[in-house]
Amino acid sequence: MTELSFTYIFTTIFYGVLGFGMFLLSLWVMERLTPFSIEKKITEENNIALGIIVGAVVISLGLIYASVVS
């Protein structure tokens, strides 16, 4: 088994933070592009359909960013 070097640890942390930042930016853009508040619709109005759509978007963004970063 090879030893983990500082370079591997640093690149893993760097790409993890980069992917998380891109993910948060995408959610922020999605919130800004809709004419209504996604958070309000899901939490206060209990819009299950919108929650499912946002969940699907989150999963797809995670898969896309995971493949881009790796």
C-alpha cells in the first residue's frame, strides 16, 4: 500500500470544496431564475411536486459535478 502524499490530500480537498461551491452557486442561480421563492413554496405551501423536482435537480447536479471534478 502506498503512502498518501500531501499532494493527493490537497487535491482531494480542493476539488471537494470546488464542487461544493459550484453546487451552491447552481442552487442560488436556480432560486434567482424562478419567479417565486422555492424555499417558501416547499416549506410553507408544502408543494411536494416542486420538492421532487428540486431533489432531482440536486441529484443530477451532483452527478454532473462529480464527473467533472474527477
